Amino acid sequence: MEQDAGSSADLWKRELERAWLDIPKVFRSERTVHRTLQSHLYGLIRQAGMKSVADYMPPRVADRPVDIIAVNDQNEIVYAICLDTLVTLAAVKSLKSFAALHKIIFTTGMLEKKVRESTFFLSEEVKHVHLQLF
């Protein structure tokens, strides 16, 4: 069941923000937030009827794995998703190094101005969604 990137990203945004809020404040570090959101997204993709693959390292890229890819029954990559504090060049390069129907970066930076400034790395083929706690 493949949806368009916009509706999936909006649905996932709400779900990921809820999962982030569910982490007790004392346990919220950059690493635990990242892995919790990655795990939650893995489950959301499985619920949507697609196969999930975590930490996919694209060919010819050594900088950064893609956090989650969603694969359809023909083993085509439908979604390629990175989670980061800011939009990073390494994440954009990883996403652009292979074919996928939809490419999304979810950011978790607390300083929205810095997140906006980091979006200059983006291209038209990569959608950006900023997650906010409040």
C-alpha cells in the first residue's frame, strides 16, 4: 500500500512527534531520540504493508547510511528516509546516490532557525520535514 510522499510524511510526522514526546525527559539524548524514532518509523512502514530495512548503506557511499528504506513487493525502494538533527550534506548525498520514489529527511533540531539554515543542502528530489516537540 504505497501512499504519496506528502500524506505519508504528514502522518509519520505526527506519529514520530508523539513517539518523541513519549520518551521520558531524563532519557532524551540525541542518540536515544534518533534510535527511538528510527525504530518507530520501521514499525509504521511495516504497518503500511511494506518491507523495512534499517541502516541501508547505499552503493558508492561511505559517509552515512540511510536510516530506513521501505521496499515494495518488487523490491523497489519506495521510501528512503534519514533522521538528523539538521539537514546534513552527508544525508542528502546518501539519499541522492540511488533511485527511490520518495526521499525524506526528518529533522529534530531544537533551534528552528538553524534547521531552516541547514536546508540549503536540499534538492527538489528530497523532501524535508521538521519534527517539533512543542
